[in-house]
Amino acid sequence: MESVKAPDADIDGLPLKEEDKAKLRGKNFFFVREKLTNVDGTNLSEVYAPTLSARTKSGGWPGSLLEMGNSDVAGCEDENFAPKDFSTKGAVFESCRLHFGVASDPITSLAYTSQPYESADSRAVTWRNK
């Protein structure tokens, strides 16, 4: 995970209403970089990337720009779907998810909570930032 001060130029380029863009000014972007590897050669071309739930240091949820179209900003390209060649053993698919918040309350963990897992900490697959 990486945190950068949200540049006004990147905020201006997001497909948001002006009042929503104003709420992002002065915030940080948190870039959550994902690297998925096809371990057995199953044809996963154009599959939707898993959604990971982020939590902040305080235990809250960072802001995110989900399902709003193109949310690419400098240094973070959001690729939601695997490429067509993600069908061979060892193929790699990388993406970056954009979240936002304040630097004093950064993202410290990500969890996979889709079935058969659950949102309860004891039943989720969780990665923590050390």
C-alpha cells in the first residue's frame, strides 16, 4: 500500500460531481496494489478481480470510488478485469485500487470476505500491513 497527497489535477480528472471532488481536496490517495498469479492454468481471462475490503488504523473504512467508471490517477491504474491472456499457468495480472482518506489514519489491512469466507475477522482471509 502506498499513500500520496491527492493532487488537484487527478481529482479534477475523476468522473465525479464538483461537490464530491471538493470533498476529496486535502485528502490522501491510498493505492492498494494487487498482483494475481494464475497458479494452475485455469482459463481466467476477463474474470473480475476479487474485491478486498480495506480497514484503516482506527478500524474504520477508507473512502473508495467503487463502480464509478474510470478511477485511474497518476501512479494507480485500476484494472477490474483480467486480460484475455490470463489463462496459462504462471500468468500475472496486476491492478491498483484507489481509496482515499487522511494520512493519520492509513489503511492497515485488506480482507477477502466473499463466500466461503465471511466478514468476521476469524473467517476472513486478511492481509495486514506490518
